Amino acid sequence: MSLGLMTKSHGIIDSGFYKAFMKLSLVGKYAFETKDLCDLAQSLAENPRFKEAIIFGYDADKFWQLEKEYNSVFGLKRISSLIEKNSDEITSFVRENRQLSAEEKIELMTNKIEVPVRVYRFKKSVKIGEYEIGNSQFVQMMYYIFNGGFNGWAGPQPDFVKSAFTAIKASRSSLYKSKCY
């Protein structure tokens, strides 16, 4: 599921995860590896003077195509699982497939783009690509991602999420002063 994110520049955009692809997170038209967004949030927390960075994004159209293919395969597996009355199979399938396969990663990476990130201390916002996001909205989006979206993580919370969350809680950065946890 995605999260409606209010931006200063484009109104409400889709962000967060979309369905089972928790390995990828969206910010408008950009798809990012969730780990990369968490690493960015952690860097911002640990380095209060941080102003600019580049985060690698992916072709969101390709993301949607993969998501559509996933839903087709997921539907077939679910039917198969229900027929066999084996709910462990579906749980295992979701756990294994919430991340991209090596082939899917290679396919996405051929369309990799550099997305600039800029922190505006006085405007109290973060700009990711073309989207300017207020500090509190950015933090809310990151907490949504840290919590695994609306449905939570299918398995244990990844270590990179725990690390980023800990850094934000301890941060003295003005970006995280309006904590919402």
C-alpha cells in the first residue's frame, strides 16, 4: 500500500511501499531501494550539517510492470495454496518475493537514475528530485517505511531499518526535531 505524502512542490504524491514490493519504496515518480532511503535518513540523522547527496532511483514505470507481474504470480500461488490448504506455502512465498530477484534488479538497474537530495535547513524541507517535502512529512514517510507500511514487515524488521530508526531517535539534526513516533 502506498502513503499519500503532502509535498510543498507537487501537492499529494504516492510514497512508501506498494503492495508486496517492500524492497522498493516510492517517492512520487521515483522508485528507490528501501535500504537506500533508510541509509539516507540515517545519514541525515548522524550528520546535522548534511546538505546534499545523490540517491540512485529507478524507473517507476518498470516498478509498476514488475508489481503487475508479481500480482499475477502471487494470485496463481494463492489459488494453488488454497487448493492444497497449505498456508505455509503462501507465507513463505510472500517472504521470499518481497524482495527483487537478481534478474529483476539487473533489469531495473539498467534504468538507474541519479536523484539529487538537498536539505534546506531554513525552509525546513528536504528536496528529493523534483519533490520538496516538509521536514515533518519526510519524517512521517520514513516512519511509515520503518514500520513496514500499513501491514508491517512480513518477517522481522531488517537491521538497516533498526539502525536508521535508532539514529533518528538520537539525532540532534533540526530535520528530526518534530519527531512523530
